[in-house]
Amino acid sequence: MQENILKIQKTARYFTHGNIDEARYLLICLHGYGQLPAFFGRKFEAIDQDYFVVIPEGLHRFYLEGSSGRVGASWMTKEAREQDIQDNMDFLNQLLDLFTGKKSFQKIILLGFSQGGATAARFYYQQQKIDHLVLWASVFPPDLHIEDEINGQPNKNYFVLGLQDQYFNEIEQKKAIDFYRNMNFYIVQYTGNHTIETSILNNLLNSLK
């Protein structure tokens, strides 16, 4: 059986929070596996009004259990991986161009949570407009090689991880922290599990102003 590829148009969704006219900063947030922006976005409703928040939805939606009920979205799987990566980059580039074409922001911050972190990292390192990257409870994509960034003068980027994160045991936490520290990321740890803590997020965003 021979595999073939046909490039098509697809309708993508994104959610926003805040007043773009009054905001000084743009915050783009990529959700984790099986999440939807409408619910994931609640974590960002209490942040500083200086931020205009954009939450794109992963291009793949599916039922979380069986063939009905709650729906989630994801960014990619191991199947047709390279095509999905390119589709994600095309989507995010169009989205960024849309909002930077409307307004000039003082800073643009990109946050990737859990599975969304790999897509965020790929986007950040091929996009010159973004000032800061925040990877929250995320594994860095192993296919992304950025030796020049490590040896140069990188931007102020963060890796955030809860001490009780159920997806990172003690050994994996140490491994991840050592990896990101070697990548010149600032490390933030807090008492909590695999979720975004609003108070930690607010403190981090304030430090980036």
C-alpha cells in the first residue's frame, strides 16, 4: 500500500481573553493532551490585564472515552508526525501574524503546557517575534537541536514543574531540571501537581515585564 499526501485547508479554532486595545503584552498558550481551550483558558482569566491571551486549539479532536461524551484535543501523535508538525507551525504562524498585524506588543510570551510544550518549543525556535518561552511540565522535543541557542545569549525562558506532578517521578524531575538548566532556562518549582497554578503563573509573568 502506497501512502499519498494531499494538502487541504482546515478550519482551526482559537480562544482569546482580555482587551487587545489595552494590553501591552501578548500571551499565547498551548494546552496539553486531551484538553480544550474553553476549559484550559480558565487558568488565565485571573492574570494581569496587561496581557492579551490567545489559546489555539490542537488540530485533532477526539472523544476522551469511547465514542461519545467529553471531547479533547491534541497537537499530534506518532502517526504522520512530520506532517502534523508542519501543520501546527503553519497554524501558529498564521495566528501570530494575525495579532501582530493588528497591534505592536511590547513583548510576546509563548507558554506550552504538558504535550503543548513540544509544539511551543518547535514554534519558538523557528519564530523570531517571540520574546520568552515558558514550558510547563513539558518534555523538550528530542528532535529539536539548538546548540547555538545554548552557547549564545538566550532570552529569559522558564521551565515550571510541580513537585507532586504525577507524570514526573523523582528521577524524571531531576533529569528534566538538569536538562533545562543546561539549556539556560530559569527553573521554577512549586507545591502542586500536573496543572497550572495561577499564583505561580502571575508571579512568572510579572517577572517578564
